[in-house]
Amino acid sequence: MIRFEGVTKRYGDADSGSADGGSRAGGGGDQGAVAVDNLTLEAPTGQITVLVGPSGCGKTTTLRMVNRMITPTSGTISVNGRDTASMDVAELRRGMGYVIQHAGLFPHRTVVDNVMTVPRLLGVDKRQARARAMELIERVGLDPAMARRYPAQLSGGQQQRVGVARALAADPPVMLMDEPFSAVDPVVREQLQNEFLRLQSELGKTILFVTHDIDEAVKLGDQVAVLRVGGVLAQLAPPATLLADPVDDFVAGFVGRDRGYRALSFAAAPELSLTDEPTVRLGATAEQVRAVGSPWVLAVGDAGEPVGWVRAAAVDHEVTRDLLHRGGTVASTSGSLRALLDAALSSPSGRGVVAGDDGRLVGTITAAEVVPAIEARRTATTAGEVPEGASTR
Amino acid sequence: MSPATIWAWFTDPAQWSGADGIPNRLAEHLAYTAITLVIGLLIAIPLGAWVGHTGRLRWLVTGANAMRAVPSLGLLFAVSMFVGPLIQSDLAFVIPSIVVLVLLAVPPLLSGIYAGIESVDPAARDAARGMGMTGWQVLTRVELPCALPLSLSGLRSATLQVIATATIAASVSLGGLGRYLIDGLASRDYVQMVCGSILVAVLALVADLLLAALERYAVSPGISGRSVGVARSRSSRTGEASRPDPVEAPRSISTASPTT
């Protein structure tokens, strides 16, 4: 558990921490500019706490005060009950994973040597550290053959994976992550986020995570702390609550549009009766497609997995991948109401495709059938029966 | 003067033995150079590392560079006049010569080391500190290795300058290859002067080649970028490069399940 108690950081005093932190949070080096104002916050053990806010809200300063890269002006920060100010600074930092935006890999060391850094600092012998590093390299989804490459030979996404592996190498209970996925393109970012969640579900670290991206905050956080400019905590809540019940105009504005729709991400898909959908296999003939008697026909692959809709009139000879409509999304029976509704809305036939956890088609559902489930949830929530944050992760 | 006379000078057995023979002059020249560089490095490495690491007293580097403008020969006579009377041996001339050469060597060494450390990726430095390296560990394990290419080019340029300028030691009656130039000038033996110049030039080139080899050996392939080329050509040979990276390949929309 990381605990902030009345923590304030004012720049312009004698010990103003690193220049980097200052320029990011200080607002042009104003004398006495307050970066973080009397922050009291708890990041619970084994959970992801996300700090989010606009530029100049002090989120990075807050994070960097935990491992004393920046010294607080007043207040105390304790990690698992120990006041960080009383600890040896090197020991404190070696006990926390630290991941930063541009990975910050050491260019003169190979990937595996980078990952071995903290264990080596802690005096673990070389062979043991190397074995552990190789294990982590695979764990973060990198090919073991990359271990002998240098950072300059990796893509941005791969470098960021190495950064995460390096932070995990000494198996620290606490991880500090400063916009780790901000510098990669959106597709890679989503993969990294998903794998990060998978990893966290296995490891259960206490994580403090900084981002400026509210969607990332809502996706990753078990709880989200929204900070406003000047380093004041505006709201601390689970993501579902943040979307459903922003505490003021600032939070509402920052959380953004489509809140009602996005909040459905946190509502587990209820048991709905799905309609059986007639399907054709890839490679089916035009006659087979027309025999279904519907303008849009769902095609499935060999394992019974839905691969896409095909317009019956467009099939001349047989169903090929080229003919598939690409717009439809597939919801999962264990997914969220949002995914269910999105599947229905994005389907060219109006029938949303639902697959089981094994990827096989279970059935379809229309938007009109999803909406009553949403309405039912609203009634239940108002009555206070459905717990907030009924997360679908 | 023809190539033949130069050839004759070099092949004359008299040039290859005794106190004014080429081997001895070469050894003296190398000794001045080595002593100068060792002292220069002893000054420049700690100073450059400290300035680069802390970012304080940057004007020292600028100031040192300004000193390059001082004429070496004039400085040599000036230092000799002050130091000479204080010392009662050959050192009376050796010390001033070394002082002048050190003053010449320090600026490129210092700028090289300082600029090398200055250019280290701030993210790498931040990560190093954040992972719990002490200041000394950040310096020795991250900053100095990353600063190596620029530091070594500083060393190369200092070495060239010292080898070339060490010839002036002869003007205060010391040895080294400069003797051929000074003596040749005094006796109007131009062949000797040309041959002395050739020796200095060849020595400088050989030293530079050796340092280039050292650079190749000492600098991490991750920084010099050599391994990048090697790995690319290797992977393209096995067809690995043309295959899309499975880790980073985007998933198709129809198979993605948007759960959030």
C-alpha cells in the first residue's frame, strides 16, 4: 500500500528535485509554484491506482515523490507502512519497479543485461539474474532471441516491454509507471494495455500509474484519481463511478463525452437469450448462401468461430475472405454490456454476433434486445442493488 | 631534393642507431606523448565526468577550449623562463614542455568526455537513478560507457595534436622527432627536415589507426550501431525481416473482442 498524507510539493524552494520534474510540473519555474497541494491518497495493495489529469496537474510529480526522485515539501509518503523519508534512497528505489515513458533502456547493454540491472544491483549472482531475466523477457511477450539484441534494434513497443520486464526483475511489490504506453502507436498501445492487465492479474502488484489519457485510466485502473491543475485531487473513485457520477464540472469535462455508453464497459453482460444464427462455412457455394434466405449471412471458420458477415447477393461462386464485411465486432458471453451493444450496432445485419470464451459462435442479439438489459440495470443501480465497479475484466 | 635523397637518408644505417638515431628519437617522442596524455587524462576524466554528471561549472569546459588559442611555442619559452631556474637538471626543460603539451591535450579530452556525458539520453539517466543506482553507479555504469565514442574522439584529436606539437620540445634542447626539424633548420639540411616531418606524420597516422581500432573494440555495439547492421543483414538472409513481427502485428477487427 502506498499512502500519501497531506503531501505538498512547492517548487522554488531549496530542494526542488530534478529539473525534469520541475519543468513538467512547475509552470515555468514560478517562485513557489505549487505542483501538488495537500494530497491525501491511498493506493491499495495489489491494485492499480491511476493518476490522471491535464498537463500541470502534478501527476508525474506525485509519482516521482514516491521513490524520492523528487522530495516533497511537506507531508509523508509511506510504502507498506514505512515512511519513505526514513529509508535509504537506493534501497527504497531498488524495492520498486520504475517504468517511464521512453523506457529509458541503457543503449550500451543488451536486452537481457538491461533486465538484469536491479537484481545485479542487489547482489544476485550473474547466472541466477540472467535466468530470471530470460523468464521475464518471455513473460512480457518478447521472443527470447531478442535477449541478445540492443535497444536500438527494437521497436518502441518492444522497448516498452523490456522496460516493464526490467522493472519486474527484482519482483518488487510496488510498481511506479509514468505514462509507459504514451509513446507508442494506438494499436500497439492497446496490445500493451491488454497484456499489462493480463500480467497484473497474475502478479497482483501494487501499482501507481500515471497517464494523461482518461480512456487508458478508465481501462486500467481499479481506482482512478483525477487531479486538477495545481495538484489538487478532484475525485478518487473506481472508473465506473467516475463515469457515472463525476463529482464536478471539471471531472465531468475531463472524463469526456459518451460517458453513459462508456460506463457500460463496467457492466457485465447479463444472461440474455440469444437467437440461433444460421451460418455458412468459408468456402460455401452461392447456392448454400442463398438457401439461408437472408440478405446478410454469417460465415464461420473451421472451428465454428465467427469470421464475418457476407452479403448474399455479392456471392458469385463461393464465400471467400475477400467478400467478408469488416465492420462488425464480436461480443463475448463473458464480456460487457458495451461490447454486446457495440456488436449489435456495428453489425450490417443489425444482429450482433456473440461468441463464447472458446471463440465459437453462440448466437446473435439485436440492439433492441440489449437495451432492456441496460434499462434493467439502471433500475437496479438506482435501487442500489448492483455494486459499482461490477467489472468485467 | 628528390625521392631518392629521402630514400637514401632513411636507408643510411647511421640513422638507425645511437642517440640521434631514429629509434631513440621515436622513443623519446612517444615518451613525451604518453606522459602528456596520461597526465591529461588524469585531469580531464575526473573533471569532465564531474562537470557532465552534475552539470555544474560548465564554463570550465568553455574556458579550457579558449586556452587552445595560446601559441604553444611562446608558452613553452615563457614557462621555461619561469620554471627553468628553479630546477637543477634536465627536468628544467622537460617539465615546461610537458606542461605546454598537457595544456594542449586537456581541452579536447575534456570536451569529449563532457559532451559524451551531456549527450546521454535523459530517460536512461532517469531510469538508472529511479532503479536505485547511486550517483557513482550512474556515472560508471551508464554515463561513461555511453560517453565513450565522444570521449575517444577527444582522445584521438588530443593524440594527434600532441604528437604534432611535441616537436617543439626540441627547441628547448630536448629530444624527440623535433630534433630533425630544429637541427635540420639550423644546419640547412632540408632533407633531414623533410624526413623528420614524414616521421611525425607517419607516427600520427599510426597512432590514429590504433585508437580507431580501440574505439571499435571498446564501444558497445548498441551505441556504435554496428550490431544493428549486422543483425539486420543476418535476419534478412533468413527471411526473418520480411515476416511481420507476431508480437506487434495488429489484430483484425473481426477477431478482436472489445470488452471495454
